[in-house]
Amino acid sequence: MKTAYFIPKHKYKPVSLTGGWCALSCKFCSRKYIENMVHATPSSFTDIIAQLYSEGVRGVLLSGGFRRDASLPIEPYIEPLRMVRKAFNLVISAHLGLTRNKDLLGELKDLIDVVDFEFTLNPYIVNEIRMLHTSPSTYVEVLKHMLDAGLRVVPHVFAWHPGFNPEVFRAELKALSDLGVGEATLLVYIEPAAWEEAARISRSVVENVELARSVFPGKIYMGCMRPWYVKPLADQELVEKELVDRIANPYHKVVNAYPGEAYDACCSIPLSADTEKIFRVKH
């Protein structure tokens, strides 16, 4: 297994379905990430996608702010999504959050290619970081609903955060495996003030990915959510040891030192003959 690089630049764009609005104020985000996305409304969505497509975009990540229950307000976009599906050959991924309505999930099955779903069993993430008034069991419930609806789900699990617990991490990966999930994306919490601890955090990340390899039998990806100060130290080891099947936005020196397949897309997209042809970067 040789690690593949996923570096979304020109062909894959994030679209906020809520503009700059979000009812939550998660500690690692505070709405700053959605500010840099392409902003859409239900009435402007098809025109925005048409414009992006004309510029060479072939994939979009539907994201945006969440309601207080941590669900994405995607309902007004169902009909626009149907129109986009008919008009354009696009790969569509989505951050649905804790969307749990079974009928809605059923409708989304034919409209979305992959759901990027943050999965956790750690109360620290749920209650301290997300500041949600729910329990980790909600994440299991929502994931089951998504899988039952026939959605392709790539759960995203933190491989390090300030409240990290190896046994909880092990339980998270085992839960995914028990549910028949075959892919998992790992994340590293972005703690701006922690750059002075870059070496310690990077070592923990590598060790935790090694743990993931021993527990989770499916494919493992390193996602784009990880701090800049971790990349120079952790990325080389992850690629050199082939600990991850895919890595998003890798440290540039690692790409030069370990040449491999590269794709202009999010790391969770399904690869087929068609998508490889569309997103593969020619050297």
C-alpha cells in the first residue's frame, strides 16, 4: 500500500449552505471555517454550481453552519440538488452533522455520494468542544440511521485532542468496524496555542494512528483537519511507514520525498475509473 495524496485546489470546492451563519460556537471553529467557503442559498445554489462547473470544478463539499441540534439545514436544498444532479457530472460530499430524520436521509441517498461524518464517543468532544446537550450515544444512533438509509459514510474520528483517551479511541474504531464501516478518516484537533508542544503532539498522532491500524481493519485516511505544526513532523512518518491509505493536504516536502498518486479532491471521495480520470493530477 502506497499512500495517495489528496490536495483539493481547483476541482473540489466547499460550499456553505448557510452562508456565515451557525447556531453553534464550537471551540475549534467559532464560524471561521465557513467564512472561507463559497456561500449559497436555496435560490442561488444551481447558478453557483453552474458557475463553479464552468470554472472546472467537478466536486463539491456541502457544509455550513449547524442548528443547535448539530444538524445541517439541508432540507431547502433537496430540489436544487435534484436539478444539479441531472445537469452536472459532479461528485457531491456533505457534512450533515447529526441529521437523523430517516425520510430526509433516504432522500439524500441518491443526491450525495459520500457523507463526511464526525464520529465520537468522547464526552469531551461532545460537551466541551461542541458544547452540545447530548451524549456520545447520539453519534452512534445517527450513524446507524445513515447506514440504514444506504448512504456511503466515511466517519471522521479524532486521533488526538486535549481530552484524548486511547481506550475511547479504540472503542470508537471498534464501533465503526462492528457497524460494517470500511473507511475512517482521522483528524487532529487544532489547538492554536499548542504549537510549542508540536513534537509531543506529533508523536502522539503517529502512535495513535498505529493504534488505529491495529484495531480497525478497513482503510484509514488522514484528513485535512490537523494543525500546521504537526505536518512537518507527523506526515513523513505516516507516509514512510504507510500508516494511512490517503492523506489530505500533506506537507509539501513529504510529497517531494515520497512521490505517489495525487488527486485534486477531498480525501473521502469514492475512487472509480471515472473519478480517477477526473481528479487524478498528472505529473
